[in-house]
Amino acid sequence: MKYFILTLMVLVLSILSGCSTNKNQNTTAAIDEDKICKTEKIVGSHIGKRVCRTQAEVDRLEENSQELIKRTISKTNSKTWK
């Protein structure tokens, strides 16, 4: 009987928490409008992860990636194999 009442209370609380309104929902939606969302593959998983970024974040990640590639190539080319 105790488990039944406890389960019922948890169920009622979860339903009530889902029905509550949040004043910040509209502001969050306005902020998220300029984000670009896509599903990215994760190494070692068949399930992708949804990632949302602004255009500035996407541009910065691209620049950092290109810079890393250039540094890696220049380090590889500077080494001489004897």
C-alpha cells in the first residue's frame, strides 16, 4: 500500500510539473531563433547528438579547425625522415 501511494504521488507531481508555465519560455525561444541546429555523429555511437550553435560559433569552430590542420601539416612537413 505504501508503494502504491508513493507511486501515485510521484505520478501526480510529474504531471503537475509538466503543466506549469514558465515566463522565460518566450525569451528562450527568441534567443534560440538565430541558432543553427544539426545532428552530429559521435565517435563510438550509432546515435547522433543534436547540437545548436550560433553562426558566430560555427565560424569560430571552422577557423580553429582550419588552423589546427595547417599547424599539423606544417609540423609533418618540417620533420625530415632519415
